[in-house]
Amino acid sequence: MAASILSRRWQGLDRPSWRSFAMAMAALGLALLLALYSGAAAETGQLWLAGGSALAALALAGWVALTIVPVLARRTPLRWLAYHIDYKLTREGVVYLAVVFAVTLAALNTGNNLLFLVLASLLAGIVVSGVVSRIVLTGIELKLDLPEHVFAKQPILVLLELRNEKQSLPSFSLRVVGKEAHAIEPILTRPVYFPYLPRRQAVRQRVELCFPRRGIYRQESFGIRTKFPFGFLEKTRRVDSEMELVVYPRIEPTEEFYEVLPLVRGELESFRRGRGHDLYSIREYQPTDGARFVDWKASAKTGTLKVREFTREDERRVMLVLDPFLEVRARGDTGLLPQEVEEKFERGVSLCACLAWHFYEISSEMEFRTADLATGMFPAGKIIYDVLRHLAFVQPRPAEPGHDFLSRLSQETQIFKIILTSQPRGSIPTSLWTSSYFLFLQSLEQAL
């Protein structure tokens, strides 16, 4: 086993660098001997020999500095010199510095050599701690793998990897933390601990994350933190990052979604039955049927209400509409504060995302409309993530005088529309009621 370890070490050596290093040491050793000989020759009066030896020693040192040192510098990773490391004194460090201060006063007052020796050992411990911790933090590469699609309030597992690029030294007791920035939601919110990181190897951990709200999350930097070896100082190395994550609205169905869905289905089925031109059948009247479908002749013959059912022209076509314009009134009119209005808007966005996901699961053809986005009529699977991405960023807008967002929809009577809006019922065009189902944001329950 020892032979195999030595063989792997030998194969992993950078032989040209070690060869250059050996040549430099040999040349500098010869230069040192020449310098010593020059001093001895000068004492015996052999000035020419002393001067020649000194010049030869200086030439050898200059040759090493101009030829070999640049080669070694190019082949040596010096990135650790540019690492920015923050230091924070720990509670243990405060106690340790207090002890150092006490020993310093005692040594200065008594002049005891033993106390000076103890003081030197204590100060050396601080130096060793700084050097070792810097070595532990250098040569570490960080990688965080995130899923492509993330939904609010839905836990996900991400893969966090630390790779030790050092050739011969491992790292110990590392924590990865997310550096928070002002006005930006961070991605990593809790530290992840790595007890041991072998040399030239990677260690991975799965981390569960959950994002409370939709929107964009950014991680401008991470911190690799350690208290190793003595815990006097907490050292944090900053790792810059440009990581960005879009979190879609929550799509987990709620009680209100299950209450709304049968109503939507009933209105959609009623619309489909009424849009055909060929008579399909005559059946018993149901409470969800409109009065315009009643067959009065058949009803008179049988003595019970009968309705005509027409063939369906389109089985699974729907337009999903989110009206972002909010009617925000004074507190005296509605009793709603602007914050409460925004909360209802957020619940409306979540319900819209749930409906879009439902139509995607049943393989419907869907069109999505809002103030800034209008998709064509496509299979829901083709546009679902475009819709969810837009819903991740959509924000409420104050209603502008004369805006005709809903009025433009009234011209499209051949397709059934599900419209989420906060407009008052009296402001909705009459022609929309016959081809649409409305969900009013003001009536959404807190449970959503």
C-alpha cells in the first residue's frame, strides 16, 4: 500500500517545476559558497580573487532571479493571494486575547524569562491560526446546482459541491453561507457544514430549500467560513456569484381551487354545448343549463323541461386572462388597505397559476392574456412555463382612466374565457358575460 501511495504521488508530481526548483537551489548554494570564499580571500589579501568570486556569486543569483524564478511563478497557483477574507473575533478569541494581555503585563512587570517564553508561544498560536485557516480556505471551488423550474412554497433539493484544488493539503470544518444583499432575496439562507474536504477531491451535499414567495432570487456572493484550527477567529472567504433563480407562483391546489374548479368546468361545458350548430340530443333540464337551450315543444309534450344539446366544436380550448389593473379605493368605501389589496392580488396570481397548471395536466389548448403578454392558442404544454414565468414577475397596476383591457376581450366570442379581475361587476362589458367565467379577486378567501 505504501508503494502504491508513493507511486501515485510520484505520478502526480509536476516534474518540470521540481527540476527548475532543484536547479535554482543548486545555483544559489554555489553562489553562497562563492560569497563565503570571497570573504575568506579578502581577509588573506587576495583582492582580485575575492572580487571575482563575489561577482560570480552575484551573477549566479541574478541568473536564478531572471530565468528560473519567473518559470516557477508561472507554474505556481498564486490565486490565494487575491482572496478577500473577513475576520471576526469569536468569544473564545476574546478570552484568549485577555489571557495574552494578562501574560504581557506580568512579563513586563516581573521580567521573568519564562513568562516571555509563554507570551511568545501564545502569540505564535495566533500566527499559526491565521496561516492554517488561510491555507484551509484557499484552493476551494464552489458549485450550486439548481432545478430548472422552482415553485413558491414547494421544497426542493439542490446539490452543493465543494472541490479542493490543493495538490497536497486537505481542508477542515468549512461552512458555506449565503451573503445577503440589500433589497435582494438570497437563494441560500442557512449554512451548510462540510467537516472534511480531501485534497484534489469534491464533496457534495443535498440541501433542502423552500422559497416563500414568487419572484426573482439572486445570490451575489457566497461565504466559505471556518474557525479552524483554534476557534479564535471566524474567517470568511467571499466567493462572487451571479446566480439568479426565478420562482414561479405556488401551484399547490387549495380548498378554494377545488371549489372553483367544478364551477369553471360547468360553465365551460355549458359554453361548449351551446357553441355547436348540429343538434346532438334532447335531455332533461339541469340547473346549470341556460334558458336559451330549453326546447319548449319537447317540454310541452312531456310535461317536464327539456333542453337541446348541440355537438361540440372544440373539446379543450380556453383563454385564461389575468387582469392586473386594481381598483384601489379609499378605506371608507371598501375597508381595504393597499396591503390587503396586494395580498388578494397575490392569491389571484396563485389561483391563475393553479388553473394554468390544471389545463396543462389535462392537455388542453390554452391561450393566456394579461396586460404585457398575449400568447397564441397552443397546447398548454408548449406555453405553460412561459405563462408561469410571466406570473412570477407580474405586479398589480393602478387602474388607468379609459383603459379597455377587458373591452378588447369582448370581441372574441368564439372562445371560452376565464377572467381573474378586481374590476367592479358593473364595469364589465355585457358581451363578456355570455362567453366568460369571472373570478373576482375581492372575493378570494384568505386560505389561498
